[in-house]
Amino acid sequence: MMGNLPWIAAVLAVSLLGIVLAWLVLPFATLTQTGAAPIPAPVVVIPWEAIAPFYLAAVVLFVASIWLVRRQLPDVKISGVLRVGQS
């Protein structure tokens, strides 16, 4: 599980960064046609139902890639690769 920690931390960090930026930027970037602040003020709504499939897809792709690499790894003859430069 420790090998997965950087990947999980990266997904969580990027998600948190996106949420924080949305809450910080949206109220200042939203203006009416006249340039005035809109009334009522914008509210950041995070559609977790729409985001969840992307997180699920990321987990499935990560597990599939680890499975494929572990399946192909025993076939790699690392000694042959390392000795290619020697003649």
C-alpha cells in the first residue's frame, strides 16, 4: 500500500487545489454585463455525483496498469538490457 501513497496523494492534492481555486476565484471573476457584481453572489457547487465516475476510472486505470506491469515484469531479462553496451 505504501507504493500507492504518492499516487493517492497526487489525486487528492489536485482535487483539493481545484476546489480551493474555485472558491477563491469564482466570486471575483463573475461579473454582470455592466461589470457589477452579480446579485445573489455566486455559490460554488461541487457535483460529487458527476465527479465520482472520473475518480473511479482513475482507480481502475491505475490498478489495470499495475496489473499489466506486474504481469510483464517477469519476462524482462534485465541482465541482457544492462549488458547491451558491453562488447
